[in-house]
Amino acid sequence: MTRGGVYDVGKIRKDFPVLSRKMNGRPLVYLDNAATAQKPACVIDTIQKFYREEYATIHRGVYSMSQEATERVDAVREICRRFLTAERTEEVLFVRGATEAINLVAAAWGRKFVGKGDEVIISAIEHHANIVPWQRVCAEKEAVLRVIPVNDRGELLLDAYRQMLSDKVKMVAVTHMSNALGTVNPIRQMARLAHGAGALFLADGAQGIAHQKVDVRDLGCDFYAFSSHKIYGPTGIGVLYGKLAHLESMDPYQTGGDMIESVTFEKTTFAKTPRKFEAGTPAIAEILGLGAALDYVGALGIERIEAYEQQLLETAIRKLSQIPGVRFIGTAAERAGLVSFLLGDIHPHDVGTVLDQEGVAVRSGHHCAQPVMNRFKVPATVRASFGLYNTVEEIDALADALGKVGKIFA
Amino acid sequence: MSHPEPKLSHLYQEVILEHNRSPRNFKEIPNPTHYSHGHNALCGDDYHLYFIVDAGGVIRDVGFQGAGCAISKSSASMLTGLVKGKTVREALELKNRFVEFMTSDGLSAPQKEAVGRLALFEGVREFPVRVKCATLSWHALGDALKEGDARP
């Protein structure tokens, strides 16, 4: 898998042990990557080796194993910095995932800098994780939460967004890529507009990180949040990127060990970022697993993954369009990684159950994006989401299985 | 490894599919004496149940409206057919027997007999995440017809 060479998906699949298993007696066709992605052997091995041979805490021990663990965690912070093209490693915070990352910004930045009558802007196609934290801050601070509307294709209305911007707006928090529709938002342009109004810009990268190159400086993000488990790393770990000046201006999120400089019962002084935001012993093994995952994706080349997945997406759109009754929810010009659809009036859960029996794993439900479902007037959709190891043959298997659903419910 | 189709045909029995296509008593009843809203936030199944119960505690009319999967809709449809004409107490007893039928670890012959025609939902037991689809409307019935409302 040399950079620039042929994208050998057969060879890549061998890196993922779980892909060789069966589900309900059929070869597993895993198309729920937007929920969570499978793990390559290098990630699994890194975690196992750490626990079997290298395990020790970080930042505390004077013994060699602890110092080695500390250095390796520091090295992963550098891997993350490079992956995001951030300026400094101190701008990379380890958190539990994108959800905690957004909650951290809402609590540690929002509660300090959002005041009465201020405004926070989100969009109509956000995951609950980028809605509820802002709702709570706005309720507490008597600020106003405003929502960028979306057209029938699932694209944000940028003119409406421009009109919403004013000096009242303190934060614009928008998803890089919609988990329910696949829409890729023009976040570079949206960040520039936010900055023009004096607001900060946060991108929820839970989906975006795995499907295209993210250069936080080029995109102009003040904050970028992502979860390790959606980019082939372990669960329980994620990253919040924040510009150093913002992180320094913020109060701590949680308090405790590892995030202090000195503690007496009278006064505590806090450590500098990133440790100011990393109270307690972190998920050390998971951090190392994340490092292995980003190295794996980096070696494959995120641009090549993007190009390959776009072919998969186009194939899926073409093949599913030929199935009677298929109606796509989300048809944005700029989209990636997934198709969200309905099959006639068959409920998505019934579709999902039949596909499961055919070995095809998809998500059926509201995708933690109920406002999106309400906007498109559907209770739920079927979502097939792609990863770097999926194949055209698997899309054929999906299409065949959908044919069987149609027969059962004819 | 067993072939998957029998499991599926056991789940989606023809009677279930037919009720899904043409649900019975799929109507709102104005001014019901008893009403409940059954909602499963996880999967979005969402039904309103309406009952007319007379002074003697007999269910004179029942209707339901809403949206959800084939299992939940057919279960609600069959519920309406089965409880119409029954007393509130009989309906609640049937609810208890059906919930036990769907959720007990093993299944005895008397347990199957106790639910009558509803035994055709047995195939749903092989799909644990779908059991709540089958029981949703019955739990809603339990909420609507509280034990205290049951008269002799």
C-alpha cells in the first residue's frame, strides 16, 4: 500500500481481521462505518502489546516503563498534530470522543464567553452531540441558539447563514459532514464568514475526519472535534483541536490529577494546555491505538481513500437508483461516505432486519439526528455508510439484499 | 450454519405482513374514554391508542393511529381486534400473558396456548431487538387501561 500506487482493496481488507467473519451464515458486509469503523490488526496489536509488555502510567513514574509510555503518548499527540496540520502539539487535547470534545468547548469556552443576548449558530443537519451542549449553554446564559436552514437536497442555505451573522454571534458550530445525509459542508467558507462577524468556528469532524484531508489551518477552524473509533482506532478516545490562544483563555473542563501545577487547600494553579484539560489518568492504550490508526490511514493516504470512497458512493447511488421504490434522503452536490434512503413504505427497521439475515450490516433509525428526520418528514432512514475497505461487490450484495426485502414486503 | 430464510419467514409471517398492509381499526376515535401514546424513542415507533369503555367495563370500541415497523403495526392491529368486546380486566390479563410470552426465557405449551392467535409472534423472539416492537402497543394498552379502571 505505497502512496500513489494502485488502491488494492483486497490487500487492505486482509489488514482487518473481522472482515473475514460471517454474519448469519453469510459473508459479513459491513456498511455501518458512520456509526463506528472496524479496526486494522496494527491497532489491535498495538493495544494488546502495550497491555502485555509495556503497560505503565504516564507523567508520574520515574521508572523507565512510565517514561516510555509518556514519550509514546507525546508521540501520538504529534501524530495527531500532523494529521490535522495543526501548528502546535499543545493544540491537540485527548478527550473521550467528539461528543466530549464539543461538550468541553461548550462548557469551558461557552460558559465563559457566551453571555445574555449573545447568539450561537448551529445548522439544521447536526448530530444531537452538536445541538444539546449548545442548547444547555444558551439556556443557562440566556443566549439565543439559531439554526442555519437546509434545502431539500440537504445543503445548508448559505445566504440565510450570512444574514444570521452579526456581532451578537459568538460561536458557529457546524458539522463537517452530516452523519444522516452525507452532506459535506463548505466549512472553509463558513469559518471565514464566522470570523468576519467576530465569531469563532467549531467543526464537528466525527464523520469528516475519516473521509477527507483535514487541514485545520487551511479550513480556518478554531476548534475541530473527532472520535478515534470512526477512523479505525479504538473507542473511548478522541481529539479536540483548539487554537492555542483560545485554549489558554478557557477555564479547565474537569479538575483533578494531572491538570494542576500546584495544589494547596487554599489555592490551585492549573497546568498549561493541553494538560489543563486532561484531568486524571487518560486512556493510555487507546491513545496508542489512535496513533496506530492515524499512521495506518496516513500510510494509505487520506486523499486516495477519499477518491476510492467517492467511486463507491457513485456506484451505490447508481445501483440503488435502479431498485424500484428507493428514495434517497440527502442528495447534496457535495457529499461523501454514505447513502441514506427509504425503500417504498417499508419501515427502515424491517429493511435492516432482512439485510442482517443476508449478512449486510446497515443502520436503520434516526441516526441521533431527529431534527433532520423531522425536516425531511421521515421517522427514520436506512443508512449504508462506507469505509476504506468496502468494495463494489459489497454494494452489489446490498442491492441484492434490498431486492429480497422488496419481495418479502411486496 | 442454518440458512437464514426460515428465520425470516418465521418472523414475517403472512398474517403479520397482511395486518401491516391493511391494519384493522386504524382510526382515531374522538372523545375516547381511555387513551395512550406509545412511543419508542430508540426506533421511532409511535402509536396512539383510543378506547371506548362502557359503564360495565367492557371495551366497546378501539382504534389506533401512528407509524412504525411491520411488527409493531401488525401487533397493534391484532390488539384492536382481540380486545374489542372484552372487559378491561380481560384485556389487561391478555396483555400480561402476551408480554410474558414475548419476554420469558423459555416458552411452555401453556404459555403459547394462553396467548391464542398472538402465538404467531413467536418468531419475533429470535430477534431480541425487535421484541419491544411487538409489545409496544400492549404496553400502551396497559397505560391506557389502568388496573384501577378495571371493574368486575
